Amino acid sequence: MEYVRKTWLGWKWAWGGGYGIGGSKSPNLEKSVLNYMSMSTVANISTPFPMVIGDVLDPSIKSILVKIKGNGSGKYNAKLTGIDTGHMIWFMFLPSSDFTPFDIEGFNENGDLIANKTISDQRSSGSIDLIN
């Protein structure tokens, strides 16, 4: 994900980057149902961050909830969106620059919690496994 902003001189790159966890066929991701990347605010640059983004690796994930545990505590539904290939991504703009620690929770179509991970680093990425 890259973030650009419009200035009086035109469009300027402000912040961003990529991450890779591996494909859904990777043996290390056999139990993974989600992956994520969290991005904190950037000093002295106006951005829409903090934000958490990721891929839905398992079609049984139907909703994702982000629960902030710190000073800006609250529960927020992530937005899930698909593309023509059937692949799903998710994202959530977080309301506060003080957003860690937080939980990412994945739910199936019945509303059962099937994936959960606590994140304590504002610039973290990784995968989230299916709960046994």
C-alpha cells in the first residue's frame, strides 16, 4: 500500500510500502486464515493513518473486528472487499494514534470467533492462525 497526497506542486509520495507473508499454499501458512499489516501515524506528515490492512486467506472468514485495548479503547468493524478473482482484502482506519495493543478477531458466517491475535507493535505484520 502506498499513500500519496496532493500538494500545490502536484501528487507527492508520502508513505507506504509492501509486505509479503507467502501464498496460501505455503506450508507455514497451512492454518493461517488472515494476514495483516499495521501502520502508525507518520511524524510531520498529514496521513489517514493509523490503519490496519490485510488479506483474507480463508473464505470462512466473513467479518473482522478490531478491538483496541489501550487509551483509545473501542471495537471497530473492518471493511472487507473482494476483487473479480474472488480474493478478499480488509482494512480499518483506526481512530487514534495511541492504538496499541489491539486484537484482530475473525468470525465465520455464524458469528463464531475462528481467528484471534493480539498486536502490540504499531508497525507490525504477520499472519493469524485458525483457532483450534
